Amino acid sequence: MMFELLGLLNTSYRTVALEMEQWFAQYPSGSAWNVFSDYCIGDEKKANDAFAFAIVLNHDTQANISEYIAAVAPSDLKGSRSASEGLIRYLKSPVVFSVSYIVERQSRILRDYITDENIIGALPDLRQVMAQIVKEAPGTAPYYTSVDRRLAAFEQEMKRKKRNSNLARQMFLCAAFAAMLFLHLDATKDPLTIRWISDRDAMFDKFDRVTFDLAFIYFQLLRRQTGKISYYPEILFGMPGWDGKNEYNEFIRIPDYLAGTAADISLPSMTFTHDKFHPIFDNVFVNARNAALIEVLGSKEKVTARRLGFSTPPIF
């Protein structure tokens, strides 16, 4: 089930991967990269469910980047009456490339595709994969033993009558979206490290943040399929307050602008509920070459993933 979805996402990434490679061409291989993510899911006032990821070169100290974002955008998009021009400029800058996903609201996070039975069947398979990895690389046993416990707890909850199926689908989808991003960043830049910092969300609270583990496992499986054997990047994870000192408020504000706009856009009319979304849509999604938007559609018959492209209408 998930591997079919990963294949669909990979197909929709063909032009995205090429544009990412061109956008980041000036930076050397072996650099450190950040992935900042935010989400807008289940808001009935929004047209879509949205998952937004911003790839940002580790181009300065954390303090300096945070200071700039705090200066130009002191609050997130929801708490602002207008969009920050400074943050829009940053989203268009040479150190950023973003990929946002919208999932049509009617599908209820692909309910007819990612069924409870599919999830219950997938978790034991993933645990078997990890057992094979440990067999091949015994040094990884401590990490994968802890992951196996988290997946076992996930599996047990999915077998209960009172299970949160919607949240489980969110976890699998978010992990798949992140893994695809890691795969193409790895293929493009051979990163030394990839640090994924996610905003706080219910799908990361479950089973000791097992969504991070799912993304890491999917990334490994996808990478193996490519046959790539070069240096393996170190994957780091972060979340506001997780380490007891970093809240990452400014970092999360970067994908917040993307997620808020992607969730609000009504297709195919391309209308919004508030004027503050127009500058972000026009300047980032339409007139910039470093922002991709992928739509995922689901029904009982099939799931499709397609990249959306926008252009400024001609002047006659």
C-alpha cells in the first residue's frame, strides 16, 4: 500500500528533482541541510489538508537565522493580518527549496486507500525489514530494537476497536512525504547531515515520535532501490521543546507560511478566504522557481499524485 504511494510520489517528483538540483547547484556536496515542516490538517474552514516542507541549507548559525525570521515575521501566519514581505523573500532565496502537499479534504486523509487493514498488515512487514537490517549491521541493534517496540505498540493499538485511524493515516502520509524529500535531497547534494525539525502535532506525540522512525525506514528502503552506496547521511530529528531547550518557533514559521497557504487555496478557482494568502501564493508558488506543490487525490478505485503548476495569466 505505502510502497505504491511512494512510487506515485516519486513519479510526481521528476520535475521537482530537476528543479531542486538546478536551484542548489552552486552549493557543494557534503553540506548540512535542514528540513522544516508544518501542517494544517482537519480544519473544516480550509479547502485542503496540507503538509509543507522547506529544505534550507545550514547557511548560518541557528541564532542568526532565528533572529532574522523573528525580525521580519514576529508571529505565525494564523496570528497575522498580512503576510511578511521579509519572510516571502526568504522563501524565495537561494538557500531554500520547498515542497508542499495538499490532500483533498473529501478523501479524509485517503481513508479508502490507507485502510486499517493495510496499516495493520504493513507494520509487521516493517518490523521484519528492521530485523533484516540488524542482521546485516549488528551495530544498529540498539536503535532498531527501540523502534521495534514503538511499532509493536502502534500495531497493538491499531488492533483495538477504539483506534484513531485518521491519526494513523496522517502518520504514514507524513512519513512518506518526508522520506521522498530525503531521497531526492540525498540524490542531489550527498548531504553530510539532514536535520528534520517538525512542528508539534498529534501525529508525533504517538508512540514516542514513531513518525520520525517511519520516515527514516522508508528513506532507507527507497535509497536501497536506487542502488546508491555512497556516504550515508546522518539523519537528525527535532521538535519544539523535545530537547528541553530549543523551541524552534522561527524555524517553524518558514513552513507555516507554506502550509497555511496550501491548505487555504480552493481549486480550481484558485481563491482564498483571506487576502494575506495572495502575496505568498503569487510570489512563492507562482512566480518563484523553488516552490513545488503536489496534490494527492484519493478514491475507492485509486490514488493519484500530480504536481500542480501555476503561471501568471498573459496580458493582452
